[in-house]
Amino acid sequence: MKLIVALAAALALPALAPSVAHADERCSSTLTVDSPGSTVKSSVYMCVTTPFTQQPTAGDPLPVVAGDQLIEATLHWDPLAAQPGDVRGCSGQRKTPSGCVSWTVNGQYLLTHLYDTPLNSDDYRFTWHTECVPQKTASGGGICVPRNGAATLTAQIMLNGKTLTVSVPVDIENTLPAPIVSPNAWNDGLIPTFKQTAPFVIAATGDGAAGAIMGSKVQQMMAGWNPDMLMYLGDVYQRGSLEEFVNFYDPVFGQQSHITVPTPGNHEHKEYKDGAFYFWYWNYPNSGPTKPGGGGQYYSFNAGGWHIISLDANILPPKDQLSTFATTPQGEWLKADLAANTSRCTLAFWHQERFSDISLRLPQTSVFWNALYAKNVDLIVNAHAHSYERWRPLNPAGNLDAARGITQFVVGTGGNVLAEQWQTQDSRSAFRKNTYWGALKLTLRPGYAQYAFYSPQKNTTGEPIGNDPTVPLDMGTVPCH
């Protein structure tokens, strides 16, 4: 029998009770706060649905849970649209236009819905895999602990600094508790094998797995290209947990795991310093490649007549020690990989871009640029900033270089909220959009690459481009050096 579990309001202001619930529902009291930019007060209450048995009164046995459990939270906002100055979010999480719900078990992080699917539906669902109780190691890494016994499932939302939470005590009873098997256990730690002939089509995007509808629309658009490769440029939101990989990434972008080459984003390291569940999901070692054709923190392969390199910007030396990069495991590996490369055309990808007109940039990746430029690499593809940008060919100093410069793309438009604003009007930025979700279609050919950025959304801004999702917003070619 479904049960709606009541949510207790922490720090809530006095407010009217929510509307009368159904017989099998219980909801929180209403949290009402002032809206900084409006005379209208904002209110919210939340209902949670679980499939396990209700605990009727104190002293009765805890509800028994086992296996996969569908959990659902429904938010009720009044007014529905956020008022000027309202901050709807979760403690320590990204602020979003429509609020979010964070979940923990025994105080250990499970996942966060950054915003609802579709926007303003106020209905958040996920599958709780009770076989895994996440824990942090002493060093801040992540492990999945199979266990039975008493546990507490907790939900939290925030409105203008005030918190609404619920704690649901349960008894986990899995008959044979065991770690959850990675959806990619079949790959034996190997990256896919790709054809070596051209044309070779790559669908590239990042910052997409957030449990929101636009990620699905971007994935469907890319699948329609029938690509030879999906290049996922990092970030599984909000904190790279196991539940976020299996609830947000796998049902959407995971449909093309058999042709996917990933790279770890910074959010995969938010909750666990070692990015544990990134490596669990992809079944890769948390190191460089440990077998021929294997994945890892960084790796390389050939496809479509090009050499392609995946790097990890999360493990760079500190700013004051960047000169030591060449002697780090990744630095030594990159030097050897570039020395062995016999392809005329080379592409490198990682998450955090060096150049962006948005504040999200990582100048330390100049150490990658130095090594790549020295070996005449042609393209760099990144994400991180939630925008699309194409930069003119640059050298490691950031100067225009038509002869040997590297063309950098930023494609952080995979489905998460587009919230960043342009900070500069850099003339080296050849094309940029921060109002369109989408993906980059790269067609690799002998001696050059064709690029085109598409969006699944129709124009709503009155711009003269983008009215037809089948027409690219940006397109052109990049010759190999």
C-alpha cells in the first residue's frame, strides 16, 4: 500500500495547513516566508510517497524495505512561479528556478533533483536502491556498503533560507545484501571499439544528467544523428553519487553507453573526493589505463582516422605547483601518448575549459594546452560552463594562431539549467550562446573536421536563428595541422 509520509517543518514560520489530503496521504505543514522583491509571501509544503508499509504509531515495528523502492516527492508552491528575490534550493546545492529536493540515508548523501521534470510539474521521483548504503571513507572517498537494519531516509528543501525536512525511519531487510552491479560491468573496463574509416560522427555534450527533461531532449536529438560515438563531457548532478548515475545518467545518456567515451567532471568529485561512483559506473580503474584499450582517469584511442585523447582536469597539481605536471602520472602518460601518435589529426577532450566568457573556467589546464600544442593537436572539446562557445584557433599563450592554433569548443549544454551570464566580450570567442541546450555534432574526415551545434528547442528569444531545431546555430570546418 502506498503511504504518504508526513514531513516535519524545520524553522518554518506559522502558516495555514495544506489543503486536505487523501485518506492515504500525509503532508508537511506549510512553510511561508517573505519574498525579498515582492509584497507577496511565498509558501511551500511537500508530500512524499513511498511503497512500503506505514508505521501507524510510536512503538510499532519500522516499515520494512528491500530491493528497489520508488520514492516520490511533490512540492506545492504558492504562488507557483518564484517571486522576485526568491531562492528555492537545497542546503549546499545549486540554486535553481524551481527548487530542488535532496535526499540522504543515515545522513549519507543519496541524490538531489536540481529541478523538476518537466519544469514546474513539482513532481520528483527516483528509485532508491536499498542494497547500497553510501558511506565516506576516512580520506573522503566513497564506498557502497551492503547492510541490513534500521536506517533513516530524509528529504530536504529550502525556501529563502528556511528549511523543510522529513525523516522516515525504516528497516532495511535485503536477504542477500550485495553491492549493486555497475550497468557497464559488461565492458570489462574497456572503451568501445570504433571504426577507423571516415566519415565518423561524434555527438558531444556535457552537464546534462540532472534528472530534468531537457537532458532527455538533447539525448533524443543526438540519437537521431545515428552517431558513431557519444562523447559525454562530464558532470552528473548534483554530486556524482551512485543514485545520481543510475537515476539521472543511465536512463538517458546511458542508452548509448556502448558507443560512449566519458570524462569526469568536477561534480563527480563533489561528494566523494575520489569520484568513486564515476569509476564504478564506467567500470574503469581510478588511475590511468591498466590494460590495452582500457579506460580510466585518462586514456586514448583511434577512431575515424583521428587520434582522440580523454584527460582529467580534476587531478592537476595545485596552482603553485603546475610546473610539476610533466612528472605526474597523467603528465608522463600524456607525453608518451603524444610521442607515439602517428595520426595527422588529433582531438582532446576533458571537462573544465581553459577559455570561457563565463566565470566557470580553469586556467590551470594551460598545462594540457602546452603539451597538446607542441604536438599540433587540432581540436579541444570541453563543457563546464553551461553554454556553447567556439573559440578562434589559439596558442598556449592565448594568442590568435591561424597556422597552428587549437580550436576550443565549450558544450556544457546537455540539460542542466542555463543560468550563467557572460562576463566578457572576448574577441577571441568566435561564437557563443547561453540560452540554448544542445549538442555538438563533429564529423571527422581525412584532414579536417566539420562541426555543427544543434539545439532541440525552438527559438523563444526572437533571434534570427534557431527557429528550426534541424538547422545548426553554428557550423563550419576545422582543418588539421
